[in-house]
Amino acid sequence: MMIEHKDLQYGRKTLSVDINVDKKTASVRFGTREPGWLFRRKPGETTIIFQQAELILQSKVQQLDYPIQLLFDTANSQLKLWARDKKDLLGFDSIEPNDLNAYRITILKTYYP
């Protein structure tokens, strides 16, 4: 099984990208850099770092010439709000469940060559 991994950082936000080339899937994990006094928060950092990950994913689907499906979930209240707010901008295929009070949500997006 071949998994490609990339770590991204922007402001206080971190993002790990894993692409499973064999299964044609990808996942991301958001995090926060510490200590906070060393890494200042920047406006729009969640969206900007996710867009950096998208460049990696789009490049990979062009290289492989087949779609890759990104699937990630979160129980973080701020990330849940972010995902719903940026759904159209970032082209998420779905966010489930649709219940605003759901403890955890799953986000799906497919990247095409």
C-alpha cells in the first residue's frame, strides 16, 4: 500500500494530508501549532491551509489521471462551522449528517483530473 504524506503549516494552523494511491482516497487532519505566543493566528488560516492541501491533491490526480476521494471528519465545533460556511466556496460534495447539532460531521470531496 502506497501512502503519500505531506505536512502543511500556516499561521497557527497545521494540516496533514495523506493520499492512499492504491485505494484512490485521501484524508486530512487539522491541528494547532504550539506554543501560541510563537505562532500568531492569521486571518483565514483554515481556508488558506486547506487550499494549499487542495493544490497537492489536484496535482496528484493530474499525475495519476484518475479521481481521488477526500474524506475527513471532525467533532471540533469551529471546524464544523467552517466546513458548513465554506462548503460552496471549497466545493465539498457533502457534509453529513445535515443536523447542525451533530456531534461529529463527515466531509466528502472528489478531485478529478
